[in-house]
Amino acid sequence: MTTTHPESDVILEVKDLQKHFPTRTSGIIRRASDPVKAVDGISFSVNRGETLGLVGESGCGKSTAGRTMLQLLEPTGGSIHYNGRDITGVHGADLRKLRTEMQMVFQDPYGSLNPRQTIGTIVAAPFDIQGITPDGGVKAEVQSLMERVGLNPEHYNRYPHEFSGGQRQRIGIARAVALRPKLIVCDEPVSALDVSIQAQVVNLLEDLQTEYDLTYVFVAHDLSVIRHISDRVAVMYLGKFMEVADRDELYANPLHPYTQALLSAVPIPDPRKENKRERILLKGDLPSPINPPSGCVFHTRCPRFREELSETERKRCTTEIPLVQKIGNHEVACHFAGAAKIDVI
Amino acid sequence: MFAYIVRRVAAGMVMILAMSLVTMLLFFASPADPARYTCGKNCTPQLLEQNRKALGYDQPVLSYWVDFTKGIFVGSEFPKDPALKKSAPETIADCPAPCLGYSPQSSRPVRDIIVEKLPVSASLAIAAFIMWMIAGVGLGIVAALRKGSIVDRAIVGSALVFYAFPTFFIGLGLYVFLALKWGIVPVPAYTSIADGGVGLWLQGLFLPALTLALVYIAGYIRLTRAFVLEVKGEDYLRTAQAKGLTSGRILFKHTLRGALTPIATVAGLDLGGLLGGTIITEQVFNYDGLGRTAVMAATTYDLPVTVGIVLVAATFVITANIVVDVLYAVIDPRVKYS
Amino acid sequence: MSTWVPTEGTSDALLSVRDLKVTFPTEDGLVKAVNGLTFDLNAGETLGIVGESGSGKSVTSQAIMGLHRGTRAKVEGSIDFDGKNLLKLEDEELRVMRGRDIAMIFQDPLSALHPYYTVGNQIIEAYKVHHGSASKAAVRAHVIDMLERVGIPNPQKRIDQYPHEFSGGMRQRAMIAMALVNSPRLVIADEPTTALDVTVQAQILDLLIDLQKDINAAIIIITHDLGVVAEMADKIMVMYGGKAVEGGTADQTFYSPEHPYTWGLLQSMPRIDRERLDRLRPIPGNPPSLISPPSGCAFHTRCAYRDDENLGCSTIVPEFDVQDWHPVRCLIPAPKRKAIFDTEIRTPSS
């Protein structure tokens, strides 16, 4: 799925990206068998300065997609172009150089910081690795970064365990922006944080985006956070994109039954609305990404398939993989895309 | 599961053969001449050469190894000399499969030596194993349940004392005081069941097994204590409590099942390692087991015995590894081998 | 329906908590996890306890279950359940009530179930410990029936499977079956949907609502997500720094909240049901230390409306100010709170 915005230039272009994890057969001699198709052919582009939200439930492949586009995982297939240059499969010195432009913020703000290093060392690591000495020296730069992300620069010599979860995430962000990258993949950066702290970190990310001209790919499961931060949103299910659209459009008028089900499941902190609301419930469990369902991967749980389609229409869902079709500003991978019968929010 | 075991056993066999080759390589690389040790005082160059040939030490190491490996499967003869066999068949020793070689120093097939010494080492290892499992795991559980109390500190502290002393010190101490000075237990001497019945056999094992067990107990107390404490922090124990289960049921059904699984792994590996002989304990108590024999063989350049014992010890360790892994799948339903 | 009365006297409520305090000694000092909590819960009612990490909400639930017994935690005050003070009961008396009268549902069903035993084994055990004389076949039939009621398909087969063979949602259904197997009068659900995906969360919440109608149990649902309690709770208690700062009906909490912390919580979450804001409005600062909590009002360090000079926010510890059955632990006078809410907090759609 590619959306091209002629008015703004594309920083990242991903075509048919695949990431399969090998599995092996049982038996005395173990042969390679069907792989886990964590990411199975996604295409999209990210424009300079925008935020692309990647949303889906656990196991949909969104984190793998984020890591693969940064070459933290080697893609099985497809291509990744950064600023027009093919970076698929780069490694060694080229990859290290690329890291000055592409960074990542991780979910677990504790697990991603070495507990035996001081904050100063952690935030300075990108300079050490790249052999870059900023003007004024590393320490001064690190301290100004710490200040920028809302940490006390005097805490330079403290260790991660002396900080709260929100502060640790700020450390991770300082490290990510240290080299002034152009693109940052944020992998569930606020889902481990309390609500009040979540908002602080989201605001910080937005401020930094304006200040440093950053482009974000924001991976999260929380649809409210995704709506707040993203310009465009891609909804993922079982390794594939179900729907991609501009944020307002996607939330106001979701066309894919999966997007509709997701949105209708978000609890709303408003009892009167909540009591009136109808939910589109998904039946059953997420199918295995080793043997995804034939045809449309969502058909086994699709409420529209179950309730609205005729026998012949269903046949199409079970046999034919839906191609991405453009409906208005949406790109939808559904044979029978269309508005939901009820208000989903 | 069956396929998994087959794969593991096959890999284990390859590993054992590789280990025999490594042992031989080390031996052949030694600057000393192993044949010299078989030659005695009145050695002549001719005799030396003859012995070397008879022992096969004149061959390259690889062909020595091939001969050896063949011997395991089809048997062998020593010395391997068709001419000699014709002229003086009484000087040829027959070594039927599985042949582990022939010791020139003791003029016996290695297998006979091992068959004789193994029960000593195995008895010792198993007796010690039973002692340390009961005492170590038991005390570890008590220490964990009474965490932070005097009891806990006393158990962990005294275990550390035994852990800190070297085996020979504990062994000699027990020997001198318990057996010689105070006469609480009889002076230990190994008696096989066939010779003296179960009673004498156990009596003979008591002190050396205790020595060995004391060294291991400390580790098992700490390990058990740590695992029990870890499981006590698990959410599923909180669930068990919230269900209203009795504390006995929580301990025996929920806590220990989780805590003892990793202990079983460690215990299996430790036992496997000890079955192949314990050098210091056997030495201290003058027990003629595999450990002592291995030391003797190494100091007298008796290659066939050295290789034989290495193989037996390696087989125990590798078997223990496989057994432990398979056991794990039986204990933990999440573990599936395919 | 709901009277949220934090009075000191006795009550005929099913659960009546008075001045509950839970402290833990640590190397850094005494952690005051719960610092004087008082509330009532009637039979069949649902109370939502909302707060962030460290607010004391989970510790409260564990204190009710008596799970602090045998640890170094000190629990003071009183917890009356059905007229009996749970804190004064013998261990054995309390044990018999656990699981039978008060049951619990935990956050992460994978770690809350024992990995080595089948789901059926664990639920059967929960029933048998309180129904020793029941026959094996009858218990099994009852458990299969429970599994069916919580929406686990094919329960005859599922009962003999292990937790790891269940999906996350199915595991939480099994946990619910385990909690309800003895038809308890009080169910404490501690973040029951936090570990689950949003579509599964919706299913589990619907299930809890349906089942509550069936068994008429009182429910305490503990969560950090105001959205989760919006649909379920009759009354809501917002906790901060080990204390309840505001209590009330769900309508009061959502449509006329009066505590600045509740305002902060409601404002800081991005909402898909409203106009998107250009900027989120977080609560500044970090949660308070439980070892040396701020003086005065625990929230004053993060409060946008603090007034040290006139109200003494940094020195005076606020008591509950109860107006119209709506207790608020804030030094700002009620009319001013209402005025601030109406002019600054309320959004057109609420």
C-alpha cells in the first residue's frame, strides 16, 4: 500500500516488506518447515516530518515491522528505500552510518537501558559508537540533551534504577535523538507508563518532532494514543495492512471491518455513551501466523463475513486474497469494504 | 519425542568418540615416551621398540583411534600381530567387543578394570547423592520458608562452612575424628554387597559418602532456597492462596513442583559427573574406584585405561544430560521436544 | 443505589473498610502503601478503584484477601466483611473464606495460573477445597459447566488442557471461571483486562457484566483505565498516594469530578470520542514517594490549583469534604471546585 503525497517528499518507502521467522519440522532429520509470517508483504511510504501510526493487537507483526524497517532484523523479502536509496540488507559500516539517521525508542524503558551504566554513559553511547565529538564536548552535549528531555543534567552520574518509568523513557528518548536522526521508530514508547506520565512523554515526542524535524513511525496498540500522535494510521492484522488512511478519516469513517471492530472495542471514559454503545465483537482467537487463513486473513473472525455476506460473497473472502483498493482517501484490503452499520465510537 | 531422543543419543555417541580422539591426541602430544613406562629396568632399545609396536604407539594417532573405535564394535586382540599369533598364540590376549583396549601396565583388558572399579565409584556417588538430596533440598526448603529467621541464617551459614573447606580437609577430619579418635563409626573400607551384604556395604560407604555429600549440600541448600523463594514470588502462588488452599497444599502441590524442577536438572548432571569417579574422596579413604584408577593411569602413562575411564565418565555425563532434558519435558508440560 | 459514605461508624454494607493502613518496611524506609482508606460496598454493587501505579489500589485488594499475612507488611484499621473483621480472624478462619466468599481475578492470567497443572485441575481444586464431600464426577461436571458459562468453547476438551494451550482471552475466562466457581459474594478483579488486547478486553468486560447479573456478587474492579470502569462501576473511588481522593457514583466521577487529580487523569488521556486536542494535558511531575510523602495534601506538588498561602495546601492534610454524597479530599472550597470544573475542565461534550 503506498500513499504518495506529491506535495511532500518521501523519507521512507517500504515495498512488499516481509519478515518470516524460520521453524523446523519434527522428526529425526529436521527440515525447515512453514515459517512464522510475522510481516507478510506490507507497503507504505512515510513523508518527511509526518508521523505514521502502526496499530494492531499483539501478534499482528507491528513491532517486527518497525524493527525490520530499521534493519534491526533482516527482511525476508521486499525493499526499504531511505531518502531514495535502497537500504535493504545494508550491514557493517554502512549500517552504522545509517544509524545516525534512523533511531529507535523502545517500549520497556528499563530493559532497554543497561543497569550498570550511568545515564551519562547511556546517552553518550551514540557519540562513542559513531566516533563523533559534538561541539563543546560529549558531556556538555549529553547534559543539554538531558535538560531538553526534561531530566536534571546533574543526574548525569546516576543509574537507571534511580529513575521512575517516565524518566527512564526520557533517557531512552535522549539517546535516540542524540545524533539528530531524521527518522525514529517508536515501539510502544508509552504503553508501560501511567496515564499522566504517558501524556508527558507524548508531548515531549511531539515537541522534539517540531524542533528537530523528525519523522516518526509510531508503533502502538492503544488506538487513542495513535489517534493523538499520528498523521496517518496503518491498521495491521496477522502481518498485513488492513487499512491505511489519514488519521481523521480513519477514525471518523473506518471502512475495514477489522478497524471498525478495533475502534468499537476501545472503552470510553463516559458512562452514558458507553452504556448506549454497541460493540462489534470479534469471535474466536487470532489464527496462527504459521498457517494464516486462506483468502482474506481476517475472514475467520470477520463480523461482516459472519453476518452480512451471502454464500457466494463468502467464497470470495475464503479464496481470494483482497487487493488494496483505494476508496476515497483510504486504502483498504477488503473485498467488501464499507462503512459500519453502527457508530463505532 | 522419540525422534528427539534418537537425535540426542546419536549426537552423544559422536561426542564420545570425539572425546576419545582428543584424549589420544593429548597423550601422543606428550613429550614423555609412553612405551618407556612399559619396559621396566632392564630395557633395551629392541624391547622398547617391540613394546611400542605391540601397544600400537608407533602408528599415527588417527589410525590408533580407528583401531580403538573398531575394537569397541567388533573386538580386538593384543598385541595385534598375526606373526606372533601364529608362533606363540598364548601371548595374545583376546579382547571381545565392546573392547576398550588393553592395559599394558596391569596386563588386563581395560573393560575388566572398569567393571571392577565402577561399582565402588557408583556406590559412593549414589550414596552421597541420596544424602545431599535429602539434606540439601530439605534444609533449603526449611531455610526458604523461614527466610530471614535464625533458622535460615544457621542453615545457610553452616552450609557455607562446609562449602568453604576443601574436600580432603573434610574427609580427613571426619576420618580422623569420627572413625579413629572417637570411634563413632567403623573405619571405612569398601565391601561389595556380594562380599559382605548390604549392611557392610552401607557401613563402608558412610564416611566417604558423607564427605562428598557435605560438599554438595551447601550448593543444594542455596539453590533450593533460591528456587523456592523465586516460586513463592510467582503470581500463581498468590492465586493458590486466594483460592483458600491450605498452606500444606500450597507448599507441596504448588511451590515445590515449580521449585524442584530446576533442581532435578542440576542434580541429574551432578550425579552423572560423579558416577565416573571422585578423585579426592577415593584417594582420602583409599577407595579403589574409577577416580583413583584414572589418576594412577595418567601418572603411569597407561593410555588405554585413561581413555577407557574418560569414555565411561563422558558417557555418564552425556547420558545424564539427555535423561535430564527428557525428564524436563515430563515435568513441565510447556516443554515439547520435536 | 449507591451510597459512598466514608463515615467512621459501623454499617450494614457487605464490605466495610475503615481507616485501612498498610505499611511495608524496606531498606530505604517505611513504605506507606495505603494510608487511611475508608469505604463501603453493598451486596451486588460494583466499585471501581482507579489510580496509577503506587496509588495503593492493588495493595488494598491484597489486604482484603489477607494476602499480607505472613509477610513483613503491617495492616491496621478494620475490614468488615459480612460483619466480621477480617483482620482479626484466625488464619484458618480467613483461609476458609478465601475463594469461597471472596474471590480474586488477577491481571496476567498466564502467570496467575500454574504452568504445570491443567486448567481443569486448578479450577477443580478451587472448588474441592471448599466442597470436600462433593464427588469427583460432580465437581468435574460443575467445572465444565462453569467453563461453558464463561464462554470457553468445547469445555469437555479444554478442561484437560494446560494454561499455555489457551489464548490470553481464554485464559482470563478460565480465571474468571475459577473465581466464580464457588459463587462468592465479593469478587476482586485486579486489572483484569490490562494484559489483554482491546478486542479481548471488550469481551471480558461484557462477560463480567453478564455474570454479575447471574450471581449477584459485589465486584471491586481495580484499574488505571477510567474507560474500563465507565461501563461497569456503580461507584468509583480515585486513589492517589495511598489515599482515596475522590469517591462517588460513576456519574459524579465522570460528569462532575471535583478533585484536581481526577481532572488531571481525565484530561491527560487522549480520547477517541472527542475532538482531537493539539496537545495532551498531562499532570506535571512524578507520582509521590510513599516513603516520605509530600507534606500537606499529597497531590499539592503536582496540582495546578494549589494555594499554599490561603488554603495551606502544602501544610494542611485535607480531610474528606462531603457535599451531596460526594466526598472530595481537597482544601479548595466546594463552590470554587465546582466553578473551576465548570469553567476550565468541562468540555462541551460532557
